[in-house]
Amino acid sequence: MLKHETTPVRPSKPVSGGLDVTPSQRERAGSRKVHRPFITRDPATLELLEEARRAAPLPVPVLLRGETGVGKDLVAEMVHQASGRQDEPFVAVNAAALPRELFESSLFGHVRGAFTGAAVSRPGLFESARSGTIFLDEIAELELGLQAKILRVLDRGEYTPVGSTKRLASNARVIAATNRDLESLCEKGLFREDLLYRLAVLVFTIPPLRRRRCDIEPLIEHILFSTEKSHRAGFNRESHKACSHHVTGEALSFLGSYHWPGNVRELESELLRAAVRARGGPIGVQHLSRRVQLSTAVREDGKEYSVSHADLQPGSGGLDGRVDELMRTEIVRALKSSGGNKAEAARILGIKRTTLLYRIKRLGITPSEG
């Protein structure tokens, strides 16, 4: 957990001291090329990425595992960049995003007249990938019939476009990703066991953000820097001046103690919302979402504990009120013990005086109560 004394985080270029993995430019149908880094300082993650980079030249499938939002797509791009195929296309497809009836033709292409609306023949993503990389995200969402066809590509290096009898060769390297337990799906008959064995030649599991909290601060810096660079005019239209968003030490403490079930993707969304609320000024606790604000509460011994993700779900029995009441009780008790001295009360609670003042104001604690 990040300490309250941490100085404000100001947007800067991607920080040094970690691994800013620069991927190749992505190639997607209908999308422009992008250039994104994987930001980390976590030793275990750095070791995993280095292992993936060393193994990248091997012409075998790769399976990336990890929760949603951890950056599996960035690792896939990094593997492509280090594979020796970086001059060939990197084609990404999300198995959960495409309609099932269109997925097969999207992957393998189709010939004219293959189905209603197929007025012309079209190549699929495997053909577009050529000798590059095809990234199959959310592969657990594929139906069993398509899983068998993916297995055929992996085993024989060939596929058949929809409506055709002609087999086409594929030299594309397959990288798959999932946030689900494939072994459990195999036991339920929802995922082919032979496909799992074929995919799991090289397996890399990206740890969630809550297990690499040292990455939160550099990620905040990177996200704010990227946001200001891309949307500078949007945050301060009145003056048209460059924004100077930064995160106060108090807000950083809350961000550092939150458990981030949505990982980096959730952190990015949180910061974008907070930046809009801050209107070009410093991002403070008041600009953070209620969920993040409630992620830390004061215990009777003055230390802090994190509220679980399940507790914050709708219908959890008024957790907001219970947490606020607990905070109020402990703050009033500390104020009475200190004779109303807020600096002493903050010391008793183990928090900064500014934190105490913010919570007194938010909870509406009056001088008479303390």
C-alpha cells in the first residue's frame, strides 16, 4: 500500500526504472495502427516478460492467462515484436465481440455465395496475418465447432474458407488469451482438451494489479501523460491551455489501497473520470469514484483495512452507511481522546491531518461531537 506521505503524482513521460515494453504496430481490419507500452516495475512481472521475450522466436503457440484488464493484449504485441515476425502483420480478434454466425467467415474468409449476403469472396484474418501473428483474445468464448477448426490450423497449418472446398495454408503464429479457467471448462465439456494441450506450449500468466502495487504510481503517470497528450484541449476548452492534472498524495493513497478488480483498464477509466471532474486542476479524493473512496476504512486500532469487491456490489446491505458510521465513530472517539486537537487525533488514527479534515467534512462531524 502506498503511504500517505507520497508526493503528488504529476503527468510525465513513461517512467524509467521499469520495463516499458514497446510493441509493434498493430494491424486490425478497420482500425489504425497503434504503438503502446507495457508499464511495470514489478520484479516478478519483469521476469515473466523477459521469459516471454526470450521464448518469442520459437514457432509454437502461446497462451496468455490473466484477469480482465491486466494487459494480455500488450504482452501478445510484445511477443510478436520479439518473434522475428515483427515486419509481418499483427492481427487481433476478440472472440467475445464478433457474432457467432460471422466468426468463422471472419477468421477463415468466405467465397461468393457461401451464405446470404456474400456477394463477393473475402479473405479471412488468417490470410491477412500472412506469416505474422494472429491474436485470439477471449478464446474460451469460441463454440466447440470453431475450436475444432482452430485446432486443425494449429495441427496442420491449413484451413478452409466458408463455402469452399479448397484448403489454404497458414503460416501465422497463434497467440491466445483468456481470463477463464480452461481446465474447468474442459471438465464441463465446454472447451476441447486437445485444443488446450495444443495451445499451452508456452503459457504466461500476467499477475493482477493488486499483486503488483508498485506499478500503480508509474501507471498513473503514464495514463495522465497519454491522456493530456491525446485530449489536451478537451479538458480545458475555456482557456485552451495545456492541462496540468496531477494526483494529490491523499488521492494517490486511496488509489494505491484499492484492490482494482478491473486492473489497469479500471484504473484508466477511474483516472479519466477524475480528470474530467477536476476540470484541469489537481485530482483529489473528492474527484474519485465512491467505490474507490470507500475502499479504505479505519479500524479500532487505527490501522486501515480494504473493503472487498463483493462488499461493494449493489444490494450488499448498505455497506456505504456502515463504513461511514465506522469512520465517524472512530474519528469522534479520537477527537474526544485528543481534546479536539485534530493533529493529535490524526496521529491516534494513523492518518494524515489532511485526511482527517477531509473525512470530518465529508461525514459532517461537528465540533460539538468531538
